[in-house]
Amino acid sequence: MRKKIVAGNWKMNTTVQEGIKLAKAVSDMVSKLDNSNAKVAIAPPFTHLSEIAKVINPDYICLAAQNCASEEGGAYTGEVAPAMLAELGVMAVLVGHSERRAYYKEDHNTLAKKVKLVLKNDMKPIFCCGEVLEERENNIQNEIVSKQLEESLFHLSSDEILNCIIAYEPVWAIGTGKTATAMQAQEIHAYIRSLLINKYGAEIANEITILYGGSCKPSNAPELFSNSDVDGGLIGGAALKSEDFLGIIKAF
């Protein structure tokens, strides 16, 4: 059975001290849950990672990073190499988040290199894919997602893909006032699963966790997570409030 995961992406929020307080609260709450079916991850800013690693219980919380460099090291001012993250106890790295694609023009080749380096350093890539509003309105979301997966992820071997997590982001439903329904989430998740089946076979495809990354909150998490191909969530704003984040985790 594939893993159910709830991952919190803090984005560029909280100071280090605020982050420590939030991480402690989440770790304490999760450690007290009975029979939780979900694995939990948090992705604080780079500046927080070493301090937060000291205060969370790794038996309950997976420490993740929001990004990494596409090179192993060298003259790349301002970048953070995957090996540096691994040394801090980071276990997973977001790759290809919609904001990285939109604001920093990260392309398929760059993301493919990041995925390889994350795996090389024994961490799991959480590979993000999804379409913007214009693409959804033109009904080409399947083509967009297929291209993103094929050009940045499908170069991997069967063993490598099994160490990846996929996160679908309906970019058109984040901060736009529009809402993706649970049915729409299931449709695109099932399509992603079908691409994995065509590439790697059903046995492998059915082991890969696919997260939903679009405005998930305690009120809609149970309906979203009840879908057969939705294996959890990549949570933004709700991850910054420990009670809300816990409410989403409890949806499992």
C-alpha cells in the first residue's frame, strides 16, 4: 500500500524563532495522534532547517526543503546544494513548485537535474506539476501535466521513480477565487497514475504517492482524501497554523 502523506510548505514565512515554535507544536501534536495513517512532512525556509532539525521528532515528522540547486557545488552564489541539505537531516526536497517555475523560470532540464541530484543524495524529490488558469480553460491540462512529467521525471529508472513523490498543483485554483472540486482532483490524479502505468507498469505506479496541492484545508480535506488516487496533500497557508495543519492530517 502506498504511503499517505501530508506535507506543509511554509514558503517564505516565519522567522527562525517563529518556525521553531511552529515545528515544536506540530511535532508534539502529531506524536500524540493515535493510529494516524499519514506520514507528515514540513518544509521550512533554508534558514530554519538546522534549528528545526533539533526540535522535531524524526519518528513523526519528515524534514523537507523547499528547493535545491541543480548543481553539486561550485561558483553558484546564493544556491544550496542537495548534499548540504542531506547533511542537515533533510529527507525530501520540493522540485518544480509552480512558484519556482513562474517566478524563477525553472525549465524541464533544470528540474530533471535537480531530481537526479536529490535522489543521488538519498532524499526524496516531491515533484510538482500542474496547469495555470489559461491552460485549464483551454482544456489542455492533461497535455501540460504529461509534458512536465515526461521531460523532468520519466528519465528515471523504475527503482528511482519509486523514491519519488508527485504533487499535483492546480495553479488556477490557488489564490484566484476559483475552486477545484474533489472530482476534478481525482480526474487529474487518475490521469497522472495512468501516465505512470504506461511508463513503469501498474505495480510500480500503484506504489507512488500523488499529493494534491490546491487550497487544501480541514473543511475539504476529508472529501479530497477520500478519492482513490489522492494520497494526501501539499499544504500551503494552512500549514502555518498548527491546529489547521493537524485538522488536515486527521482527515486520514
